[in-house]
Amino acid sequence: MKMNREMKKHMLVYLEKGMRYDGRALDEYRQVRVETKISQNAEGSARVTIGETEVLAGIKMAVEKPYPDTPEDGSLMVGAELLPLSSPEFEAGPPGIQAIEIARVVDRGIRESKSIDTKQLCIEKGEKAWVVMVDIVTINDAGNLFDASALATIAALKDAVFPGFQDGVIDYKNKTDKKIPVSKEPVSVTVIKIGKFYLVDPAPDEEKVADARISVASLEDGTLCAMQKGGVCTLTEDDVVKMTDLAVEKAKFLRGYLKG
């Protein structure tokens, strides 16, 4: 804790000059790269790198009985696995708090934006519907897993196609050309607060000393879909407004990597 306090003190000296340890501006992302079709076995897949952070997302589909309260809808499931090889702070075993939070933030952005038309996933009312399962896996954690995971998930969903399905049997070896009905593309941006400063795309040292963070999922027109607050410190109304505005603005930048 003492080390983090000293680190924060030195970091604030740099931030007062409008600089970060790695030379970036406060509102500047590291280099972003998005690749799709990285797995032949998944129905859709994507790799996202933000600086040295690397995350994979894969889509698998299954046919299940719909939930009783939504008999005409398919469903979405999101899971995240933080592999020990991606950070010395991650351990093997059941998902920890951080993995669960990443999965929930990604899930909420897609679900609340109604990105997927779940009614188009229904095969037979009350009996059969497609379940879209998203698996997020970290390859290297160099900060900002939230944004990398969310971006990889949307890219993988856009890449995904339905497997063959006939006489109640799924043929995973033969994919169709039918895409998952993704009508909206929520993009998530995480903003952290250190002292009086707001930063995007935090590096690990910045995450460790952050007072608070907000992850904001928004649509192309700026509509807010979901928000998640983290960190131990409270935020004022002015903080929330400024951090949200910055997140929506930077979402325009990340959205450019989903084109094509």
C-alpha cells in the first residue's frame, strides 16, 4: 500500500504536466488492433490488442429450451477466464471477482443495448431456441481488460454465423452463411480517476492507484446502454458527467476498428 501511495504521488506530478508515464496524453489510447476469424472451431472469433494487452473472444452456439418467461426468445451467456499465463496475479481455478465483473460488464452492455434480436434466435416457441455463448480469454494483461474484452466480444459476434441445424441436431462442422442478428454495436470505454485527472486506457500501474473508475457502454448515436462503477472512492455528479462524456467521445475512436 505504501508503494502504491508513493507511485501515485509521482504519477500526479506527471499528470499535472498533462503526461503519463508512457508519454501518452490523458485521453489517448495505445495502439489498437482487431482481428476476426482466428478460430476455425468457433462460430465467430476475434482477437483484440490494446498496446500489449491481448484478449480473445469466441462464440459458440447451442440449442436449448427457452426460459419460461421468454418462450419466444433465445439467450446470451458471457464468461471470462483470466489465464495465469496472462498475469502473475491470476490463479487457476473457478472465476474470481475480476473475471466475473468483466463478464458482467460485457454482458450488460450487449443485453441492455438490445444488440442481439433474441426473438430471431427462437426456433420453436417454448421448445427450442439458440443460446449464444461468449467465451473471453486473456492472453496478456497489460491493463484495460474491460475495454479489450468488450471490443473483442462485439467483433466476434459480428463475425459469427449459425452452424448447420437439421432434425434437431447441430452440425458444428458445417457452418451456414446466416449471421447472428446483431443490430446494434455497443462499445465500452473505461475511464479512471486519479486525483483530479481522468484517464482512458489505463496501464497496470495506473489501475493500481486509481481512486475510481467507470466503464460506459454506448451506441453510435451516444445513447448510454450500461455503466459500471469500480474503485473505493466516491464520485461527484460532476465527475460522473465528465467521465461519461469522455467515454462516449472515445467510443467513437474504438468504433472505427469494428468497421468492415
